[in-house]
Amino acid sequence: MPGLRREEVATLADLSVDYVVRLEQGRGPRPSSQVIAALARALRLDDDDRDQLFRLAGHEPPPAGRIAMSVGPSVFRLLDRMAGLPVLVLSAKGDVLAWNPLGAALQGDMSAWPRQRRNLVWQRFLGSSRCQVAANADEEDAAARASVGTLRAARARYPGDHDLARLIAELRAGSRRFDELWREGRSAPWRAATKSIRHPDLGTITLDCDTLLLPDTSQTVLVYSAEPGSPEATALDMLRAPGPLAHSGHR
């Protein structure tokens, strides 16, 4: 990637700089398939280049029927062009795969979450992220049902995805509420909704959250916005302004 420093590659792939140096120099053990997948995301490789990277590292590329965890270059360009709004990219099972700087300013430093916990459904039922706040009981119930429904829809489309099966099993074992909703058997994709987020400096912000579906990968782009002139629009303006409220994005 022209202009991408070694330190930036390490940060984007959740690796140490020393490990990246050893990879470049051919030292140390063969990288795992998880490391190769993380590097492919960090370098914004398309599917063909990603598969080639897996083969060069001595691994088989992700088989068909697995949930796509790589974000395409065109989607990253979309995030770059939508710099004025908070934007997240989710996998079919709710993993946060990419976000722009304003998304980080709104939702918090998602790069600090362990990669296995960088999932909105897991955070809703088992985590403590400020991404998962509801203005009232009705909104909370609707959001919880929608989250469970997306995993049911994902399982129907990707029945052989082992990571999805592990996520569902962990949620069912760790959350009585998730298990109750799962047994209801309802499926649904991510849909547009009103979302409330409790920001440490701005308080609770209620925003419109629209969803853009990427059908080839079953990924979803979440875009947050507010009606012009509203208090929520003013809050977004404060997030855009340079200063302590604005945090660096990670992709």
C-alpha cells in the first residue's frame, strides 16, 4: 500500500510492530490464517489478492460458504467520501470490520476491543460498550430482537460457518435474554432504526441509523445522521470539530 507505514499496518492488523518486522524479514514461525486474514483487511486486498496471500503463506483461502470478513477497496473509498457522518461496516454476523474517524468519535475506540469481541451483537448481550444504549424499554427490546434476528438470518445463509456457530453458542450460554429470543426463531436483516448512544462528553445522542446492504458479501454499512438544526445535529458538529471529542478512526 503506497504511503502506508509499517507501524500503521501493525495497528490496522492488531499486530505488534516487531511481529510485522519479523514477517517482512522471513523470521519466526509461519503466520496463522488469522494473522493472514488481519493483514488482508489492513492492506485492503480484494478477494483474489487475499486468496493469493493465503496461498503464499501456506494456507488454504477461506472456503465458499464462510462469512466474508474482508472489506473491499471500494467500500473503504465509500467510507473516505462519507467523512461527514459516522459510518461502520459490519459483517453478516455483526462484526465491526471498518469505521471512519467520526464513527470512532461517536462509538468509542473500537480498536481497543479484542478482535473476537469486536461484534455488536456480543457487545449488546455480553459486553459493556457505549454503542449499546437504548432510550427506552421499547427501543431496547426492538434492538435486541433485531440483533438476534440478524444472526438467525446469517446462520440460514452460512450454515457451515464455524465462527458464527461459536458466537451463537457463546451468546446462548452467556445471556438468558439472547437464548429466549433465539428460541423464538425469528430472522431479520439489519434495518434502518433510531439508535441512542451515550457519549461520555455529550450525553445520550439519539440518531437515525440507516443501513446499506452489500449483497455480494452480506455486509452492512451503518450510517448515522441527524435532522439539520436539531440538537443531535449540533452534537455531530461538535464531534466533527478538532479537539478532545474527536478520536482517531481505525480500519
